[in-house]
Amino acid sequence: MKGKLTTASLFALLSALYVSAQEVGQAVDSTNHSQLTENNPIADSVPAKRNHLLRRFYNYFKNANEDKTLIKKFDFSVIGGPHYSSDTKLGLGLVAAGLFRMDQTDLITPPSNVSLFGDITTTGFYLLGVRGNLIFRDSKHRLDFTTYFFSFPSAFWGIGHYAAEHNTPSSYKRFQTQFKIDYMTRVAKNFYVGVNGSFQYVQGSNFTDIEQLGGEKTFYNNTGVGAFVLYDSRDVINNAYRGIYAKIDQRFFPKFLGNNGTFYHTEVNFNAYHKLWKGAVMAYDFYGVVNKGDTPWTMLALLGGSYRMRGYYEGRYRDNDMVEIQAELRQRIYGRSGAVVWVGAGNVFPSFGHFKLDQTLPNYGIGYRWEFKKRVNVRLDYGFGKRGNNGFLFQINEAF
């Protein structure tokens, strides 16, 4: 969904606050020291006050990216502010990140993480969600989870590439809540097998052209169970500098679990990372989705969003199957700041027998990165696509 935590002014505001806090904090220290020197002959031996509000604000962000998981049970920080986008208008966004160790005596296993994201805007859009990765001792077991709910004044073009290109969008209000959990165990070096479960409820209302649903219901409950195999040699889950991530996920949505009909959902994901030169990482991503059976419109593959084909309105292009590919160059610039550029492409289609190469959509963009926590980046991306699909996206953690 384009507009999910989108912002330009938020990051500008935060950067300005951070720089201002640094400058004011230094000025406060200098002023305090000058006043003490004038009035007290032993002032040189008296430290300047460090508890000023602006100084504490500055120190909060200055030290936020240090790894404190060895001395603190839970290292948690919050950042947020106002923003504006063409889809959701004026709003207030919030992102937070927490790092912790499931076993503080284990210094080899990477820290676990949890992220909170939320947003509310003047158009009536609101969003609240949590995602995390729990890594157990020696990385033998892992639990990944994502849950969120949102309400969004959205648009629906219909199903298929032709509908997205030629139909006039129907406006509607979309409410969605979703939960997904993966549990895996390591069976060989970097190789895992696991099981998962998911639940999704979507309700659409106030359609201006309900005929575009093709007779389907306006709401669906979808409950699924599945299994997957995973190879993961990344050094850090949410911001890898090296390694490979490869996953095949097969989920089953049977009618007896309350689904409207029985259908199957398959996802294939392959990522690779390697260093190029000092401060530079090259990242690659391939993603594919295949749906078979009585798949409702709410569970079709959606092109676009905050992680792939950035800049495209998530859901404008939707169909049974989808493939996407992207490559991203990530460069640390100075201190905790960095920049990225990416190129990509994607395609939605009803089945592989109806795949059309000339319907492939281009994608490219640029982004800014700021290391909010240790190896946890806040990102501001601007993505470009076909037919005026472009826009800002603000999120925590890398896109892939």
C-alpha cells in the first residue's frame, strides 16, 4: 500500500532536530562553562551541566546505535514526527526498534529484534503493527512474526494487468488485520525447516464501483497453515553485509478452516549480499508468488509497497501470480548516514502460461539511511515507476 508510513518532512524534521540539538547542546555547555569561569575562580575544575533537556535529547540519538544488549536486557528507542504524502495527506508517524538477547550469556548469536510501527493521518488512515525475529541460543531455533491492522481509504482497479492499465479506479475503504508466524529449527549449517501459520481479515466498504470485484464478496477471512525450507547465512537479519537468504514457503488454506474456498499459496524468495568497497554493500532480491485454487481478491499477489517495486501503489497491479527482481547498492556516506540506489522490475499474471514479457513494469529509486540502532536503519526512499507511480516511503529496517 503506497502511503504506508510515507514521509518526506518527517526525516527532514528529525535531521534538523538532531543537528539543532547537537548545536544547542554544545552551546549550552559553552555558556555554562563561561559563566562559571567568570564567577568562580575554580570553575575550570567544575564540569558543565549535562542534564539539560536538549543535551539529553542529543545524547539519546547520539548513542542510540551502540550495541547495549550485553549490558541491558532490552535496548529500545523511539523516533517519530509529522509527515505528508499525496495519498494519506498530513499525519503523524512513529517507528521504534528494540534489540535484545534471548540468552545474555551467548555472545556469538546475533541479537533478537522487535520493531513497532504506527501512523495516523487526516484522511482517516491509521496503522499499527509489530514485527520481530527471536533468535535462540546458537541460532538453533528461530521465531519470526508480523502482525498489524490498518484502515485506509484505498483504490481498486480490478484484477490483472489490463485492468490496472485501463480501468478507472474504484475508491473504497479497506480495513485489514493480519498475523503471521514462522517457527524454524536448524538441521544443518545455515539450513532450517519450519512450520507457519497465518490469519488475515479484509473488509472493503463504500465501493464506488463494486462491479470491479466481479461478483466476489467485500470481506474475507483467510486462515492458513504451511511449511517451509530456509537457507540463511546472513551476518545480520535486518541489515546484511554478506550472506544468502533463500526460502520456499508453501501454505494451505483449506475450506474447513473457515476459508471461502480451498486454495494454495507458494512464495519463493532469494536474497544475496556482498561487500564491494569500503562502506558499500550490493544486495539482490528475487521474489515470486503463485496462487492456485479459489483464491479471493484479498489474497492475490500485490505488486508495490514498502519493500518491493517501491513507488507503485500497492494493489493497483494484482493477479494470481507475480515475479519481482531488484538490485540495490548501499553506501555508507558519513558517520551514521548512508544512501542507496536501486533498479528493479516486476510482473503480475494469471498463470505462467499467460506470462507476457512486454507487461513487465520497471522500477528504480534513491534513498537515505540513518543508523537508528546498531545495524538497524531508518530509511527514506523515493521510488519511480510506470504511469506516474512514484512516491516517498518511510520505514524501519532495510527493504530486503
